[in-house]
Amino acid sequence: MTALRTTVLALVAATSLTACTTNEYGERVASRPAKGAAIGAAGGAVLGAVIGGNVLAGAAIGAAAGAIVGAVEDDKNRYEDINGRRYYYERDGRRYTYDRDRRRRYDY
């Protein structure tokens, strides 16, 4: 029971330390670093329990590693708000926005 309790506390701590974000549709979602930290904490806690080491230390190391990987893999989507509309920029510089049907519309 102690290992499960420690794992749950590590997951809560890892998730609360990372930020949520808003996607292109205006919905609040967990950021990639938050997802990485949660997955890493769970994996580290399980690995620590299987190996017979410290579950909390495994969860902490896994959460840190997962958050780093999530931050590196985070979407590099740049955007700006102009006249009440959000415009996104692709890596090649093309600008687009989303219409009401969530279809991507490019500015040419």
C-alpha cells in the first residue's frame, strides 16, 4: 500500500509542477512536459518497485526525465493574435488560422 500511495503522490506532484496549455481550438489541455512527467513518474515508480529500490526516488527521476523529454518534443508552433483572430506560423513561414469547422485556412 505504501508503494501505491507514494506513486500517486509522485504523479500528483509531477503533474502539478508542470503547466497546462491551450490548444489551437481554445481547449485547455496538459502540455507535453506535463504528460512526459506523469508518464515518467509512473514508469520510474514501477521500475523502482520492481528492482527493489526506492519507489519515490524512481518516481522523481522518472518525472524529471519525462518532463525534459516532453519539453524537447514540445510543439514549436508559433502564433500571434491579430484583430481578435489567432494566426499560426509553420516552420516554413506560412501563416494560417482555423475556421469554425476547425479546418486550417492559409493566408497566401
